[in-house]
Amino acid sequence: MRKARFKFHSLLHSSSILDKRLATLLTPIGIKPKQARILNVLDRIGPTSQKMLAEQFAVTSGSMSTMIDRLLAAGLVHRKKHPDDKRTDIVSLSKRGCAVLVDVRAVWHEIDELIVEKLGAEKAAIFNELTRELKYALGGRVIGHSDHPVQPTDSPKLKPEPERKA
């Protein structure tokens, strides 16, 4: 009996390898890949509700709350009640979070360069375009980009919190 070969397994395996490499590179920064993505989204769209973050990252509100608690404990975000709805928590990037995001993006650049190194510039560009096309075809969106329903808004109008000294 001939064993079936499934073409998408290579993509899953590659994704798993890259995810492990990413986690390893982010460890000295003290952040996990999904936390890095949350910081990036907050930088792109500004202060937003914890509920919206949970919906957009397709995680439970409890799971997002735990991630935000960890980012808060690390001083990377601020969380406060919405001025008009005390049941809603608004999360924003702290100055320290902005600084860490610079390091995160350097790691992301390193991963991009690894892909170019392994595939060559031309194949890496094709790979990037094909994976982007697949993401959108499957319904994926980039939070805060023009093709995504969640856009930066002027509401809620929250002033950036001053950094607290420990």
C-alpha cells in the first residue's frame, strides 16, 4: 500500500521550525512570539480593548487576559478601564513596550534574512508572496491594515500614561 504524501505538511513543518527559532531568538528579550504580535498590533492601531484583541487573535478572553497580565507585569503595556464603559479594559503600549518592539522587529528581520539565506532572494520573495496570498485566501487579515475590519480609531481618546518608577 502506497503511503499518501500531503503537500501542506512541508509548510506546517517549516512553520514549526521557524516558530521554534523565533521563540529562541525572542527569549533574551523576555517575550514570546504571540506577545510580540500583540505589542506590534498595539503599536499599529493604538489603545484598544482587551476583548477586541482576544477576538482578533482568536483566543479566549481568559487567555488574552493572561497574556496581557504578563505583558503588564513586564512593564510592556498599560491597562485601564474605558472611560465610558467600566466593564471594558483598554490596553496600550508603554514606552518600555515600544523599546522592546524595536528589538522584536530586529529579530523578525533576522528571521526574514534566514529565509532569504536558505531559499535565495528570488525564491524567498515568491515564497513571501505565495504565503501572503494563501493567508488572505483563507480569510486571514493583518490587524490595523486597510483590508482589516479593525482600524486605528480616534476612540477611545486615552492619554498615554506616564511611565511609573519602580
